[in-house]
Amino acid sequence: MRIICLIFFWAYLVACQESPLESSLNPKDSVSITFLALGDSYTVGQGVQISERFAAQLQNILRFKGIKTRHIGYLAQSGWTAAELDQALNDSNPGMHDYVTVLIGVNDQFQGLDSLQYAKKLNTILGKAVGLAQGINEHVIVISIPDYGLTPIGLTLDTAKIHREIDGFNRINQRLAKVNLCRYVNITEIGRAARYNLKFTSADGLHPSAEAYQKWAEAIAPSIRL
């Protein structure tokens, strides 16, 4: 019986981590901001613990600055393209939040999808994100796509092609952030500055480590102000 209970508990934990629509409540915080993170594996923090995701580490930084987060919501799943995130927004009801982050596009690039279609879907996503941020454009934070070509697995691929295409996709998301009057945070150069630093890659050899996500959180934090 003890073994069966442990198996069900483990399955429950896995299901919670893989669910694309998640939330993290902190009942100890007073009335404060709510935060929604939209994206793919970089948002769910594949390869790290839930507490090590960039959004969770951002929460700790904000608390140190006196900004409490009452709620962190996630609508993200590993492997999602911009089209899949857009569809998930149609299918779910994330509710209103004070701030929304958007980090999407690496799977569009990896799968060789049309960058024009990416731009179209991202523009739609940003419009919905502004709505979820209570209509406050500058409360939507667009995050650049990291350059996975510098990871141990990425280095076995065509790094020049990855670098060139990631830059192209990031020009699109930076332009659309400006068009939609959203904030933009470039975390791509953080990863490139740590070139070949294995501490910035998780054990899977592809995704960022907790240390890398900490740097992301530090870069994003100034965009959130009460």
C-alpha cells in the first residue's frame, strides 16, 4: 500500500509540473501584484526545479525590493510554437494579471517555420497579453529568445545558422514589442556573454540552469514597478 501511495504521489507531482496552465499562490503576501508567464520550455523551466524558473526567481527579487507577488500564473509548455501558445490562450482563461511576460519563438526557429507567420501570431499574442494585463501595454514584458546554439547540445548543430536565425526572430519580437508599446528585455546577450560556461546550462545540456534564470530575473525586475 505504501508503494502504491508513493507511485500516485509521484504521478501527481509530474502532472502538476507538465500542466500548461499552472499557478503559484503565496498566501503570506499581502494584497500585491499578480503575474502571468506565457511561453514554452524556457518559461516552465525545463531542466530546473519549479522554484528555479525565472518567474519564481523574479518573485524573490521583487519581494526583496518590497514588491510582493500574490499570484504567479503559467500558461506555457515545452515545445510550444507561437501558434500553439496563441491557441492555448483561446482555449484557456488565465484571468487578469498586473504583469504578463511573453517568451516564445525558439520552437518556430527550430522547426524551420516561417518567420512571417511567427510575426503574425506573436502580434496576436501581444494583443491578448495586453488585455490580460488589464489593458496596460507597458505591463507586458516581451523577452528575447536565448541562443541555444551555445549550449553543449547546440554546439553539435549548425551554430552559425542558429545564431543568425535567432537574431532574426529577436528582431521581430523586439519590433512588435515596440509597436504594441510593450517593454522588451534582451536576455540573449546574457547567455552569449557566458559563452561555454557550463554553469549556465542545466543537466540536460540544452536548457538554461538556475544560475542563468537568476540572471534573467535580474534583467526583468527593473521593468516591474508599482
